[in-house]
Amino acid sequence: MAKLKSFIKLEGTLDGLTFYKSQDGYLIRTKGGVSKSRIMKDPAFKRTRENLSEFGLNAKTGKLIRQSVGVFLNKAKDSKLSSRMLKVMSELKNLDHISVRGERSAGLGLTTNEGKGILKGFDFNIRATLQSVLHSPYTLETATGKIEIQDFNPSEQLSIPDGATHVQLECGMAIIDFETGRFENSFSNTETLAISNLVTTVQLIPESVPTSHGIQIHFLLVEFIQEVNSAFYPLHNGAFNALCIVAVV
């Protein structure tokens, strides 16, 4: 794969070369290779078919996790979220010591303590990780999903982007059944605080506790906003917002 360096930007196929636009610029790759039909039927490509099958399972698992976060995802994500999560799903898949090759799944990997530890701390917006944005300890009650931040000082315990006048804090929890592909989630109240030295205790409590069967995840959102004439506006399209999986049960 090569990068195109020219004032002429091409997309399409020409003389056996495929030109296409990606997030990393305009790239070139050669056309051809083994046919799909041969890959799917030739015994020599059995390992390839197994890898493709597990790749598809990983992608579905990652998508399910992203969907379970709900509307929070629209407020804090980066352009390479899908590929970053796919890499994590591949790690989790390797922890499935039950299934045969081609059927190993990240969902089963998450049933292990090691798997839960891998997913915990995953940031949906790599440009603004929770650890780099929020500099205050918090407690989590996994039974209720309640997150509490005691003696919180927004001016001193946040990395504040230019233009932000307020911060909004929310949390949520979801239970995901990776076998059925279904999930149930619940979200907390929204705490909107002026960025000042006023110290307060923040309590975020999900409206309900999901009762479905599956893996339970907890996530915390820190969103920066700007007040103009008594109206609140998102700041820089969420570039500085943090959304993180803080616990996996």
C-alpha cells in the first residue's frame, strides 16, 4: 500500500491499480489476488476462512458494545473508534478457550476476569481520555450504577478546553447478551456545573437497573459546553469530551 503524493487526486481503478481516499489521505493498492470463490472453497485457505469468521464476530461484538452506550456515543468518539475497538475485541477473542478456531468470540473472552480487565478503561474518544480530563477520584456502586464524586472542584479537577463555561456529567450502565445480540441500558441524571471553584458533591444515579442476562458495563461521560445568552451549546463538536468504560462486571 502506497500514499499518493500529487496535486491530482484519483479514486477508482486504473491499469491494475486501485486509488482510494482514506482517513490517512489518498492511497494506492494493487488490484488482484486470490479470488473470493477460491478462498471460500479451497482447503488450502481453511485458516483464512477461520480468521475471516472470527473477524466478523469481533466486529459484531464491538458494534454491540458501541450501540449499548446509546446517545452518549454521539457526544464523545474519535474517527478511529471502530478500528481501535476491533483490536480490543481481537484480544478478548484470544481469551475464549472453549470454542474451536473460527468460532472464538470476544463475548466469551469477556466472561473471564482478564477479559473484563482488558475492556475496563476503554476510552471512546482517544483525543480526550477520562484519565486526562477528570482529575478527581470517584466511587461506583455496581449494584445500582451510582457514581459519586465528592468535593468536586471543576476549575481545579478538570482539563478545561478554551471556550468552555460549563461541564456536564452523566453516567450509564448496560447489560449485554452477546449470544442473542441484545442489550438493555439505563442512563443517569445530568449534572450541569459552571466551571468555577465552587466545591460540590456530584451524584449520578441511573434511572433503573437493567435486569437482563449478560455482561454488565458502566460508563462515565464528561461533556464540555458553552453558555451564550442563557443557552448551552456543544463545544468543538465534542473533541474534548471524555467517555470511558469504568467497570465491567
